[in-house]
Amino acid sequence: DLQVTVSCPAWQQPLSAVVKAKADNGKTLDIALLELLELLRDHPCVLLDEEPVAIGQALYSYGYLKSYTNAAPVRPVNEGLTGNTPPLLKLQGAQIENGISGAALLNLKTGKICGMVKETRAAGFDLGGGAIPTRVVLEQFPQLRELQREFHQQDQQWTNLLKPTETLSPSSRSVTVEDDANSPIVTGDSNLVSSSNVVQQGKYNINASTMSGIHIGDVIHPSHPQTDRKQTIKKILMLSANPENPEVSRRRKEIKEIRGALGRAKHKNLFDLQDRSDIGAAELSEELLTIEPFVVDISGQESGIESLVLENIFNDATSKSSERLIARLFEFHNENIKCIILNKCYSEKQAKAIVQHIEFVVGISQSLKDNDTLDFLKTFYVHLGSERTVEDSYEAGRLSLEKKGVDNAHLPILLKKRDELKRRDLEEELEACNLEIEEKPNHATLWKKKADILKDLNRPEEMTKAYEKASSLDPENYKIRTREGDALEQLGKHKEAVSAYDKALELKEKDYKIWWKKGKALANSKEYNRAKEAYDNALVLKPPSPDNYIICREYGSILDKLGLYQKSIALYRESLGLEPKYRASSYERRQVYKKMYSSRG
């Protein structure tokens, strides 16, 4: 990972970071995902919005413009999408210039970040520019979704602050309505929000006292707009995978327990469980149309749900196209269905076909014990009934089983529409790449491209073979071996990564970066003695540079693991000498001191 320094005028000091991933197509896409190596306390984390932005929607951004030394807001309007691949949001009616590039773009209707400012049409004029949609960013860096979920699950500061309220306090000094706005806007010329520079429509519980101390550039998310409409009842439809052979006792127990779980949920009145376990294919489409379920829960010890969807027309001929027919059924009813649970009737092929049209599919294997299945479902539904997301509810249910020691092989799985669509895109890219290789079988770059695609598809064995082929065609190119090591390390194949780095070092023995990467991989595989040797070589070869404090800290951690406390402290001291405010080194050094004194008795 490349070490970099990140700075911001609002921060007291630069922070160190590593580049975890990059996406650059040489045209509209040139972004990188950074991971801070130091804790940034009390800094807001925005919510990301994958939904399409309406044409004409007012947007908001904030940055340090080249033409204006202080930070300033920018308020463009969405004009639609460009014809590029991937497309950009077209921004109009705002001055996009140097300094605003890379800034977050807030959708004033949803209160979420819908994009990242990318380019200008004409700097110095109010002609707008372009922005990379959040959807594209998340397609490139899908790990951000999980990081977002984890952060907002632990830190509910913004959710609590911005909960909808029936009325706003009469003493709220910041309530203002703009004539042409339907959404909250945060604006102002100073760096801190105060009663004089907060503007909002009045939908959310925000005022000057609650917002004090928040940086103007730190966009926040209004979790739920206040409306006069009644909240929609979400319906849960319970079905049997085989209506002709229902497992009456087990299913009745499940439904009873699920009702009980929903009854304990915080928002139990917003969910309605409807049992239709006795219906078959003839009634299924009509029930889906009439009930408009939010969740469809299908249960039964079956190898799929053909018997429910196809019923008496199911035969050898239709089995070949059953995935397509099942997918078409749920595509027709996908407007309301958010999640389908395949309880003991999970079929990988059917699930992947369904999830192209339904956002989430939960698969529960027949190998999972009935009691464990029930525990998962109860936890899932009590969280869902407390208005947690499907992903959060699934994770809570999975965690309940992990705590019981259930083997990973038996745990329920969650398929996501976005992941499946991305996978299919990658499969198409792979197919196209294979066709190119057929025409140019000795082209090393094509084999490297194939290996990169296979990495994204999480197929390490095929990926390794492709990298091996690329290396055989370009044997003096150490970068191919290094890239192979990086890919294996990202996939958690630490020992295989070490082997790839060793092959790279055979070609480029004096490259400190490869030694450094090898050391990290060895440390991750808990081979600390070998990691020590790799870090020794990296430090000897590494020239003085601003990021030396990072490698010293990492090496100090390895020496700590080996019980070499004094040497570890010396490395931490060196790290802090290079960067006195590096909190990670400071904290870890204190822990080593404690261990050293404790070991002396």
C-alpha cells in the first residue's frame, strides 16, 4: 500500500494514510480509496446515496476555491448524466473551479452524498461541471458500504440529532424557509455553524444549539423527512416452498416465534405478518400483487422453490429454465419486495437469478439446525421490526449464531443485487478478455488484465494461474509478481502473497517496497521472525522520506509480538521523532512499556 499524507485547512495537522485501492480508466474515473492510519476524532461520517439524482435537483458542495482564499459553498443543479462510461452527473449554474474538485456533493432532497465533484466546464464562470456519482464510487470500492454500515451502527450521533419531529421548538433560532427550496441547506461564510448561518426548511430537529461546533464543510444526513402522511405498514408474506408437502409443525413454530419477535420490536405496529403457507403457483402472483409484501419468507426442506412457482407444470423441460421463470416472477413484483428469505429451500442458481431484481436474498442452508434457524429468524425480525435495515438485521442474526459457535459453512448468507450485477459485469469483462486472449495468446498485458478481473471475482486459483502466465510472457517484469502479491494479500491469502513477493524480489532485490509488503504479509500470517527479517531489509533499503514514521511503527509492533520490548520501544521512539503527533505510535509504545514492566514483576 502506498503511504500518503492527507491535509485539510480545518485540521490542526496533516494525517498519514495508505492508498487501499485505485480506479482510473484514463477518462472520467480517477479516484483512490484512502485509509487513515490515525484516529480522526469527532469527525462526521456522511451517508452515501446510490439512488439516481432527479434532473433539476438542487445540490450543495463546499470547498476551498482557488479564487477565494476562504472556504465557500457551491450550489449546482443536476442537469442529468453524460454519455461517458461511467457517466458523470452534469452540474449547471455554479462556479466549479480548482479547489472544489473531490468535494462531496450533497443531495438537498435526501440529505445524502450523491457524488464527488470531478471537473469544470469553464473555471471562473458559472457554467458548472461534472461529478462522479456515488453509485459509481461504490461500484469501484464496495467495501465502503460495509464500513458505512458499521460506523453508523456504532455512532448514531447524526441519526439521533436529525430524527423527525412533529414541531420545532419556538426558541429555535435557525429556522428559515427559502422561497424556492424544498430541502434543508447548511450555508455560511465562517468555519463553524452558528445561529446566523444555518438555514433549513424545518423538517428536521436542527438548531443552532445542537449544531454548535460542527464544521460547515461537514455535511450531515437528515435520516427521515417529516411528512404528514401515515407511515406505511410493511408486510411480511410467509410462504411454503412446497405447498403440497408443508412441514406444518416446524413452520407453525417458526411463524409463532417470528410473530413474537416482531411483537417485541420497537416499531411493531409498522409490520404485518401474513401467513399464506397453503397457497400454490396459481394464487402466488395474485397474492404478491394484492399484499405487496416488503419481505417474502419462503420455507421448506426443498432444493429450490420450483414447486411453489411452477407447481404442476414443473418437469424436466421446465427445470432447465426454472431460474429464468422464477426471476421473471419476482421481477414483475419487485416494486415493493425488498428481501426474499429462502429458508431451507436455498438454491444458489435460483437465488442469483432472483437477486438481479430483488435487492436482497437471504439463503438458509438445510444443514443449519432448526433451533439455530429459529434463533437467526427471531433476531433478524426483531431488528427489522425496530426499523433497522435488511443488511443490519441479517448481520445481527448472523452474529447471534457466531456467538453460539455455529460453523461458518452453515451460516445464512446474504446476496445483494448490487454485488450480483457487479459480478455479472465482471463476468462479461472476463469473457471479452478471453476473446482478446484467443486472438493474442502471447500478450502479457491481457493476461494481467484477466488476472485483475479474476481477483475482483474472488477466484484466487484462476487469478494466480493468469498472473503466472503473464509473468512467463514477460519474465523480467517484477511488477506483475508484485501485483500478484498485492491481489493475494487483499484476498487474505497471506502465504501465497509472500511467495509472489519472493518471486518479485528475485527480479528486484533492492526494492524496499517489496520487502515492506512481504513483511506485512508475513506479519498477517503471524510469521513474526520472518517478518522481522523483511522489515530489516526494507529499513536498510528505504531512503529518508515523510512516511518513514509509518514503517518504524509497524516494525515496532512486530518486535513487540516477539517480546523484544526495548527494541520495539526504540522503533516507536524513532517513529515519534519523525512525526511527534502520530497517536498510533504513542499509544502502542505505552502498551509496550506496560508489558515490559509487567514482565519484570
